[in-house]
Amino acid sequence: MVTAHTHETAGGPRPRQLAGFVLAPLVCLVLWFLPTHDSPIAQHALAIAGLTIVLWITEAVDHATAGLIGLFLFWATGLGNINQVFSGFAGETPWFLLGAMLIGTMAGKSGLAQRIAFAVMARTGGSYSRLLFGFIIVDFLLTFIVPSGIARVTILGAIAIGVVEAFKVGPRSNIGRGLFIIITYAATIFDKMLIAGAASILARGIIQDAGGVTVLYSLWFLAYLPCDIITIVSCWRIILWLYPPEKPAIDDSQHLQKQYDALGPWSVAEKKCAVYLLIAVTLWMSDFLHHISPALIGMSVGLLGVLPRVGLLDVTDLKKLNYSAIWFTAAALSLARLLTSTKGLEVLTNIVTAVIDPLVTGPLSSAIVLYWTAFAYHFFLGNETAMLSTSLPVIMEFAKARSLDPLAIGMIWTFAAGGKIFIYQGAVLIVGYSFGYFEARDMLKVGLALTIVESLILLLLVPFYWPLLGIG
């Protein structure tokens, strides 16, 4: 359900890619000989990691390819054996992501995702204010069954186009800009409030591996539940404030109801998908009782969807999956483990410690400092999974060294990855922008406003609410 980036334009590599081809080996050579650590093994591990990180930052090659290049160099130079180098592939995280992708594909192909969207929207009425609120609610609800921000924006974007046309206003109207900017931006935020999508699934894996703590799907959901509610209302009010509608309501108040009625009765595929999704979500939400791995649940339901007769997917659907996201996730986990085992991570941890350690004095300060540090760090990495894979292992080491709760620190850092003000900072934003309904300045306005709101919400959650759940 997550589309791969295109890394070359019709005229050839972009300037940033060319810079990556030059800088990556140069950084590797400098760090290889620079005395960054007493141990040559740690020093050389940091050099290979530097090459990989530069490739990720510049997107010189596909993220999965860059990760595999880094792992190959660890293997070829003898810095890790075959089991260590590819340990990330043997963990549960990449298979959790594969299960989520299979479930999301089922929801999209069966039409269940679209039916849910129309069912909610049809009950909101014809006023712009209520329709806007309905779109935000649907964006959140679909996160449970379509764990891909790109897929949700694609589904909701198709519906939003019809809504804008029903209002009889242009694409760059306040109605059009408001609807498209919020379904796009909200998708990136909601992906962090649930363990849904590549970024939060990767973060969960790193927190468990590097932080040494168990991360429950249900606990993550409960921890951000107040934030979900406040964010939904905040998104609604901010868009109404920044983009007051040209018309208060659709002339045909039954427009969406007619669209929903046109779907007809539930198909067999929709009924099957609904049952499978109910099983998955129920088991995920109750993992504090049975302690079955979320990855095992996701893969079980995902594989159920590809079985003959009882399933919904065929070979063609499997070929369309973005397996590159899975290889990248596994490679990022392997790299984090290699940096830890070779002690190369100590160098990066010392740098981070020197910068933020004096500022982190308690739950309140940690929420502020970590959130805005991660927000700033994200400027240099246009991909949130790359941002988390390069920084979260360091943050986990920092948390353990300072006797801080790795789960709380990791959740704050992961949540901050949702704060964006530029379109290049996420594939979901690029997909939403490609519809042509909003401009870069719209992203800057809405992104900055919601980033500030989300940081204020954390000031309430981290010191007061999370301790009630045993986090912190």
C-alpha cells in the first residue's frame, strides 16, 4: 500500500542525488581514518553507517538499496558475521509491516475502506463544517484498517474531489485547499498515534531492540488516545480558521448519501474483509491480555487474505506491494544492532548527550526538548523512516545511560516525526500535494500550527497522563 519513491527525473539524477554519490564515499573515507573512537572496529562501523546515512539523506539510491549497501560493507569488511549483519530480517518488525500492508491491500481492494468512508461522510450532512469534521474522523478511523498514510490520502482524495465539485468551487478555493491539506497532514500524524505504517512499526522495533522494553499495541493506543481526540478537534478548528469556506453547504445535501447508496449491498469480499479486520483489531487491542505478538497477528490475518477461496488477494495484488519498504525496515534494524554491538553508536550518543543532556531534567523538559530536537532533525531527512532509523537508536542509548524510560523517550521522538512544515519531508505529503489543491505555503501554515498544538498536547500527556499508564 506504500508506493516507492521515484529517484530519478526524466533528465537523469537530481542535484541532491549527485551530491549523495560524491559525499557518501567521501564521508566514509574520512570517518574510516578519523580517530572517532579508541576501537578501530567502532570507528570503521561508524564510517560505514555514515555512508549509509548520507545515501538516505540525499536519496541517491532507493532507501532499501542504501541499507543493503551498508550491510554488505559490514559483512565484506568483517565487522559483522552473516547472522549479525542480517539480524533485522529475522526479527518480527519487517513481518509486522508486511502483515499490515496485506491487510491494507485487502481493505482497499474489497471496497470496505471506501464504504466506511462514505458511510461516515454521508451522515455528517451537507455543511462544510460538518463535512470537514467527517473527513478528519474518517482519516483517523481508516488508520486502523489501512495502515498507510499514502493509501488513505488516495482513498479520501478521490472522495474529496467529488465534494469540492459538489460545492461548485475551484481546486484552489478555501474549501478545496482546506479539505486536501488536512486529510494529507492528518494522515501523517495519525500514523504515529497508532502502530500503523512503516514509521511507527519501525520505531516500535527499534524501541524494543535498542531500548530493551516491550511495546504493546494497546498501550501505544491508550497513551495517545487523549491526543487523538484533541488533534481531531484542533485540525477541524484550525482549518475553519485558516480557510473559511466560500459556501456554507452543498446545494444538494444528499450528495454523499447518493454516492453511498450507489455502492449497493455489501459484497462477499467486503464481508470477508470486515471479519478479518475485526479479528486483527480485536487481537491487537487486547494484546495486554494474551501477549500475542502484533506481528504474528498481522501476518496471520494477512496470510489468511491470500489463501485460495477464503482470501481476497491474488498474485497480481502481491506483486503490487512495495517490498522495498520491508527491506529498508529490516536493513535499518540490522544497522542499529551492528552499531550497538561494535560500539560505534557510542560516538553519536556522546554528541547527542552533550547537546540535550543539560536540558533534559524531568518529564516536562524531556517532552519539550526531545520533541523540538526531533522536529529540527527532521529538516535534514526528507523521509521519516530514515529519520527514525538514524536517530532513534542513539536516543535509546541516551535514555538507558540516563536511566530514563526508553518507551516514553522513544514514543516522544517517534511522535515528533509527524511534525512537518515542508512537502519534501514525507511521501504522504507529496502524494497529497500531487492532487494540485494546495500549495507549499499552505503546508507551512497548517504544519506549523499543528506542530505547535501537538507539542502542547505532549506537555499534558507526558508528565500527567502517561505515568498513570506506567509510562515514564
